[in-house]
Amino acid sequence: AQSVTQLDSQVPVFEEAPVELRCNYSSSVSVYLFWYVQYPNQGLQLLLKYLSGSTLVKSINGFEAEFNKSQTSFHLRKPSVHISDTAEYFCAVRTVKAAGNKLTFGGGTRVLVKP
Amino acid sequence: KAGVTQTPRYLIKTRGQQVTLSCSPISGHRSVSWYQQTPGQGLQFLFEYFSETQRNKGNFPGRFSGRQFSNSRSEMNVSTLELGDSALYLCASSLEGGPTQYFGPGTRLTVL
């Protein structure tokens, strides 16, 4: 079974400052990794994913995450945040060879961007 | 392409009643998964349907059930509602064999 730990439940950050959200996972087999974002009263939006290939993946709105297999981590970073980045962020994993789709989520990190 | 749609968006029920939630996946997606989101337990996997068959099931009591139709639309049913069933129920769809899931806006269920 897999598990996902998001070490920070809340991260306050000033506008235009950098932010890093930490995600560590536990799995005995290879996994796919995802970051989703949830704005208030909405569903989850896919932010970025690691399936294979380059360990550094980037989103169109300036976020990036790096898969580190030895440290079993998939931390999310943004060099300069905006007020509109205020949301909750979820890290999730799915085993590569699973029969079917089942995501295991971390507890989420709430990001509050202050002006 | 239209995204995943869920109806209704909000529901209020009383204890003991039953409820049916609906999910229409992205066109061409044949896998539909359901998740429950609560402040206490976070996001938990309920079940997944593919080609009208349940392919995966999470650790939820038998009061939670689902089905999938030939057009890939899915419904989930919760019988004998309890206060603890109050949650945001999220549906996600994915392509056959594809690991990437796309989520709908959710149905907010409140049990009084």
C-alpha cells in the first residue's frame, strides 16, 4: 500500500515570494505522481504530473516539481506567487502497474498568499 | 471538450434517507472514479468503474454503491444516510489505461 505525506498543512507566504510545498511518499513499487490544486468550493484541477522521463516537470502557470526517487519526494515550487495562487494543494500517487485507477492523496497544504 | 460534470452540485438530506449522485465523464473517457472529501479524513477513494464493471473498491461500507452505464456515465448511491456522510463527493474520469484523472466540480452533500 502507498501513503503520501504533505509535511505542511498551511503555508503563509507573501506575494511575489517563492514557495515550496513538500510531498513525500511511501511505496514498494514504482509510482506515478501528481499535484492537484483546489480553489474554494471547487473540484480538483490537475497542476502537473510525473509519469516518466525528465524528473523535473513544469506547469503553464509557473509551478514546477521534481521527482526524487532516492528521497521518495515530489516537492512543488513556484519562484514568485500571486494572490490568485491562494488555494489548497494536494499531492497524489498511483502505482504504475496497478489494475485500474486509484489515487492515494496526501492531507493537503493550504497556501495563503498575503499582499 | 467539456470537462467532467456532476449533478447535483448541492444536496441536503436527512439521516436515514438515500441519495444518488451523477457523473458524466469527459467524452471518450471510460474510467470513472469516485472520491469522498471530508475535513477529518481528507480525500478517500470510494470505487472505480470501467466498461460498466467495478474495477477497484475502497474501504467504505456497503451502503456506498455505484454503477456505470454503457455511455460511461456513472452514478453513486448512498443508502441509510448518516451524519458522517456529509462530504464533498468528487468524480474523476480518465482514458482507458491512462493514469491521469480529471476531476469534476463535486457534489456537496449535507446530512441533517
